[in-house]
Amino acid sequence: MIENGLFDLTGKVALVTGAGHGIGKATATLLAAAGATLVIADKDFTAAQDVAQQLGAAHQAVSFDLASQTSIEALFAQVADMHERLDILVNNAGIYPRFALDDVTQAQWEQMQHINVWGCFVVLREAARLMRQHANGGRIVNVSSIGAARTAVNDQVAYNASKAALDSVTQSAALEYAPHGILVNSILPGAVMPLDPRPKPAAHQPATGPLLSSGRMPLGRPAHAHEVAGPILMLVSAAGAYITGQTLIVDGGFSVT
Ligand SMILES: NC(=O)c1ccc[n+]([C@@H]2O[C@H](COP(=O)([O-])OP(=O)(O)OC[C@H]3O[C@@H](n4cnc5c(N)ncnc54)[C@H](O)[C@@H]3O)[C@@H](O)[C@H]2O)c1
């Protein structure tokens, strides 16, 4: 626990979506270590339960599907029932299939925007409603991608457009929620190593593009998931009290190459 410091989250309730794996799992683990009580939300309920069990009895797993507004509303009804408040949202769950620019279909495009933009928007809006009920302000971090700001990987036109739209949501929400003391920012990770590598689908093609090209990672390697979680902790703690509406790039220097 980080006591009496800039990064102390004792007494805060934090919801992390997509917290069963990867960046979400690393973030939930760090926020819990900082003293927050976690709601670990994921479509993969078994993974969410495993994380909750690792973190201890105060933390709860909830199953939800970012593709369904009904499911998102049910998630927030559960958060309200369990805690009657919410202080922190890490809006992390998202999908990232790659589609060649020339071949992407309307259905693929719409699915990407439906989940990564509309789904994340509904999560943000529901979180802010719950935060406003207690008038204690709040913190929201949308997990975007370097792809929103710089083309990093090929075949990600639909994904990049979805994350750029999410960053636009960040700015609008930061402006509208500022009077309520709710701060909203985006984190834009570059390449991140899988926390718990899972088998790739049979048709999986390795990614190509500028991010994977020689000399484009000045720090010499992709990030570990906890190296994205650290800046998120800064944004949701007292250390980030005067930051809102920003897009913070965490890419190991890719964008200056
Ligand atoms: N890994 C990277 O290199 C990288 C880089 C930039 C941005 N990001 C972004 O970071 C976020 C997390 O990615 P990650 O790399 O940790 O991925 P991941 O696949 O390891 O984790 C994503 C989590 O989201 C959950 N999820 C997926 N679809 C869902 C749905 N419909 N409803 C609820 N939960 C769902 C998954 O079950 C999983 O636990 C994503 O928004 C991704 O776009 C990742």
C-alpha cells in the first residue's frame, strides 16, 4: 500500500474494464496495491475471477460485454449495489482485429466502432453518472492507442479510427465534466508485451508496420503492461489532480523517431 502519498488510493472504488488480461489486469493490480477497492469487469469472467482472487476478498469480478448497452447498464447497477459510489474508471476493454484497408467490410468497420467507441462511450457516461451522485468528483482514463495519433501498424485503419474517436470523446467529456470535478484523459500505449500470452488463432498473421521497423523503438523493446499501468495510476491519483482532456503517449519514444 502507498500510504499518505501522492499515489495513495485508500478508500477509492475503481472499476477497470477488460481487467482479466493484459493492461487491464496490470492496472487493476497496481490500483489495488495503491489501496483502491477494485471492480474487475471482463467478458472473460473466469479470468476476471482469477484476478479478483489474486487481489483478495475486498475486490470483485463482474461479467460484462462491451458490445451490449444492456450489459454495460447492468454492470453499473452492480457497481452501485456493491459500493454505492465510483471514484475511478479505467475504460480499458477494447478489440483490435486488423483489416486491410482495401478489404475492410462495413460490418467489420461498424463492429469496431460499436465496441471501441460506442461501448466505451456508454461506459464513460454511466461511470460519470455514478460519480456525480456523490459529488466527490472522479477520474476517468480511456485506454486508446498510439495508432490514434501516429500510424504504427499496418492494416489498422478501422482500429486507429476508433481510437482517434475515443480520444475525441476524452476531450468532450473532460470539458463537460470539469464542473463536476471529473477529470478525463486518454493513455496511448505503443507496443505492449502480452502479460499472459494466449494462443493465436490459426489464421493469425504477425503484424507489420513502422512500429515494428528497425530503430523505431528507442527504448529497445515493447512496454511491459505495468509500464502502462504506472502512468494510469498517476492520472487517477492526487498526482494527476490538474490534468484533464489530455492524450498521454506511452510509446517508449516511437513517436519521436
Ligand atoms: N497490447 C498493445 O500493444 C496495445 C497497444 C495500444 C493500445 N492497446 C489497448 O489497450 C487495451 C487493452 O489491450 P490489451 O493489450 O491488454 O489486450 P488483451 O486482449 O490482453 O485484454 C483485453 C481484455 O478486454 C476483454 N474484452 C475484449 N472484448 C470485450 C468485450 N466485448 N467486453 C468486455 N471485455 C472485453 C478481454 O477479455 C481481455 O481481458 C485495448 O483497448 C487495446 O486497444 C493495447
